Amino acid sequence: MELCERSAYELSRLLRKKEISAREITESVLSRIEEKEPLIHAYITVTGDLALEQADRADQLIAQGGNIPPLTGIPIAIKDLLCTRGIKTTCASKILANYIPPYNATVVDRLLQQNAVFVGKTNMDEFAMGSSTENSAAGLTRNPVDPERVPGGSSGGSAAVVAAGEAIAAIGSDTGGSIRQPASFCGIVGMKPTYGRVSRYGLIAYASSLDQVGPLCRSVEDCALLLNAISGHDRRDSTSVDLNCPDFLQSLDQDLDGVRIGLPQEYFVEGMESAVRDKVMEAVSFLEQNGAEIREVSLPHTPYAVGTYYLIATAEASSNLARYDAVKYGIRPRDDFEDIIAMYQQARSEGFGREVQRRIMLGTYVLSAGYYDAYYVKAQKARTLIRDDFRKAFEQVDCLVTPVSPCLPFKLGEKVAEPLQMYLVDIYTVSANLAGVPAMSINCGTVENLPVGLQVIGKPFDEEMLLRVAHGYQRLSGGQR
Ligand code: GLN
């Protein structure tokens, strides 16, 4: 196996034993990028020179000895909506095509504190709006498992680089499934931590009450390593929670004995491809054979989740995206406008893609006088009911297991003309964001060579339970990816 295909956990061990160098790993990743990018196109920006510089610095630190953080010398890719000082951060939008942030997102700083190596900024759906990475001003990304298919979205670039060996691990964001669904489609591991676990400072906002940053990686161990690095309170994000973070690696040592796993009955109904259902049920039986206790539970408001999500997400997006006005942020096409309205109009019409415009209009409508109570307020009430469903279910079980996506990775172009079809793909992922609970995706096999993802959903701030169940499954089933 080439260095670029190994897990961060394993590489970190080899680095400390001085059996390999950070430069060797980085060179292996960069040459893989050169080989794969013409087809996969998962990066918007590759920072090769910076990566080699950082790798050499990591090698020096390792040579000096002392206390070496676990991500020292590990090549990581960052979704192009996390601010990186001095490195273009575009959100895959024309409107931010020239934006070079003057500061780092907190997550980026925390990775730097661990001496991680930055390989580049990954492709995504524009402003994280989408489920296929086809809504990108930078062009689409292909799924490394099958290049005729989508890698999922919106963190499709982050999932694809990990699956293709173009990075060892990656950071993404998840507002309604954008880490878990691409992880599922590319056959890797992805986690959306509890809302408040990871700082959103420097994350370009889509829907602020739902957005959360998290890792995409090759193994559950890597997920714990990355989570250790990025989580924790940040005084610059008022929604980040001041709770002690455990050492997430320790949750990997426990077995599955007596873990009570709930199957939400509303998640196993029509609309799911039968091959997906079969794979997920196989995984459930496997968990049961290995000591877990399976119980059926009910999340009765599940049928309202997609509608609720698309009202709240678009409302918040319309407000968040008002700042791209060609004055404070965004490209200004020319300087000789008749008046300021004409300038706004042209900048926003040219700068935003169609899906982003659709959502701004939807969200503006939802928030407008006369419709606010009927849509926005009602969606907030539905959100409370959905959150209560989870609270009640967690009185009976320790975690829930569900599919990630109702379908296998679909063909490029298959759903672009039908936004509603695309929205419905999010049926199993949006509820965790509405409820603020942690959720993760691990691979549970393939159907005709296409990966199927298993979702584990947990209580607020109980990422340890997710890691325990996911690692137990991965270790016992022998599944690497
Ligand atoms: N597919 C969902 C949407 O388009 C989720 C996106 C996300 O999590 N960023 O809004």
C-alpha cells in the first residue's frame, strides 16, 4: 500500500518511530494528486509548496523529539468554506472567486497547532447547498469509486480526496448531511459532531443554527484523532460549548456488549432502495451478534424533517448571504452603475449560481411579512417536535442506527434538473442537524461495487458512543474503509 493510502493513525505511528518522514508522505500525496486530479477534480486549490514546507518543518520537530502532537506531518485537505489566511477561500462561488481571508478559522488554527500539513482546499456545492458537488462554479467532482457517479455533497471534494489518496484526511461541514452523505457515497468515514462541539469561527455561514464542522477520514480511529484536534470551546464562537472534551481515542477500546441500539421505524419505510435496506439490516444483525441489543423506536415527526429543514436552512441562508453585496463582500463586475440597486442586482445575478439564487428567493419568501408565521414560525415549531422525538428515543437507547442515504451514489447529471429529487436524498441526515445531535457515517459494504453507508446517531455530546459503535463494527467486520 502506498503511503498516500494509509490511515493517519498508522502514519502517525510510523512517523514517531522515524520509519518514514512527513516529506515522503506529502510527496506521495502530491504525486497522487497529479495523477488523479485531471479526472476526479476534487480540489479547487492545491497548496503543494506550502505542504512541502510544512512537511519539512514537521520532520524537524520530530527529529528534535519531545512532545509531538498526533497530527504532526499528516497531509489534510480543507473544504473551501473554511477561512485560511493568505489562501483563496471561494465557497465554490464566483462571488468569492478572489477572496483571500486575512485570518484562519479556529479549526484551521487547531490543525496548525498540531503541525498538520495543508494540501489544499476542496471542491463543494456552492455555499454548501447541494448533495452532489455538481453546483460548483469550479466544475463538478467525480466519485473515485466510479467516475461516472457523484461523490455526494456538499463536501464531495473532501470525501473524494480521502477516497482517492489525494489527502490522508479532510475537514468538511455538515448543515443537513454534507459530511455524512459524501462519506457514504465514497465509502469512507465522516462525522458531524454535536452542534457546539466544534467552533464555527471562520466557517463561511450557510445556515448558522445547523452548520457544524467535522472530519472525513479512512477509519474510525482517524475520526477520533481529528476530533481530538478540532473540538472544544472557542470564545470567538458564542455557540461553541464550554464542556471538557474527553480523549476520543479512549472510546475505541470498549466493546459492544450491552449497547442499546434503536432502529427508528419511520426510517425503514418505502422510498429506500432495497439494496441499501438489505446492507443496513445486515449491519444491524452483525451488531446484534456482537453483543448489542437492538430495539425498535419511533421518531414520529420524521415525515416533516425535509420540509422543516428546507424552510429553516433557506431562511437562514437568505439572511447570511445578504452580505455579498459587492460592497462588503463579493465581486463588483464594474464601477459605473446608475445606482446602488443596479449594482447589487448585477453582482448577485452574476456572482451566485442558480441553486444559490433559488434558495435565497425561497428563504426570503419564507421570512417575508405575511408568510413568516405560516412557514418560518411553523418550521421552528416542527423543529422542536423533531428534537423532542430524539430526546424521547434516547430515554430508551444509547444510540440509533439508520441508513445515511436512501439511494446508492447516483449518476452525474441524474438529479440536477430536479431540485426536489435532490432535496429528498437528505431524508435520513437532516434530522440530526435540526436536533443538534451528533451523527456519523461508516461504510457497511457495497452493492455492485457502490458503497453503502451506515449512520449512527447519538445523544448530544456523546460522540464517544458513536465512535465506540462505529469502531466496534469496523474492527469486528474487518472493514478498513
Ligand atoms: N444537501 C443539503 C442541502 O443542500 C445539505 C447540505 C449541507 O449539509 N451543507 O442543504
